[in-house]
Amino acid sequence: MRREKNPEAVPTRKRAPRKTAPTATAPAIPAPNFVDPEQRAGLIARAAYFRAQSRGFAPGDELADWLAAEAEVDAELLRGAARPTSG
């Protein structure tokens, strides 16, 4: 059936949907493998021990040893998470 034109009707235009700007996403960072907090603390304690041993167990730098060991262990854990797993 053919549609008749209505001279009194106001012509309407359909609008295309508004384009949205792409959202900025954070770069994909591989999720670190879960390490038990007790296991992590053990790794840090061991690394701190070896740091203290290398400086002759001189007193006064225990906190510095611990913080450096903590940074070292965390960096190694993150590096390990970035490596592809085999299997």
C-alpha cells in the first residue's frame, strides 16, 4: 500500500547516534601470580638476612635491609608474573 504525503506534517530527520570519544584505558599489566603473604614475608626475611650478612651484621641498618629486600622480592615477583608460563 502506498503512503500518502501529508502537506501539513513537518518533515523530521532521523539523527544518527552521537559518537562518543573512546575512553582511555590503562595499559594492560599482567596480574601478578598470587603469593601467600607468609611466603612473601619469608622471602623478604631471607633476602634481608643475606643483606645483613654481606655487611657483617653491623647493627643499625636492619630497617634499610628489610626495605631493600622487600623491594627486591616484589620486583622479582612482578618480573616473574610478566614471563609467559609454560605448560
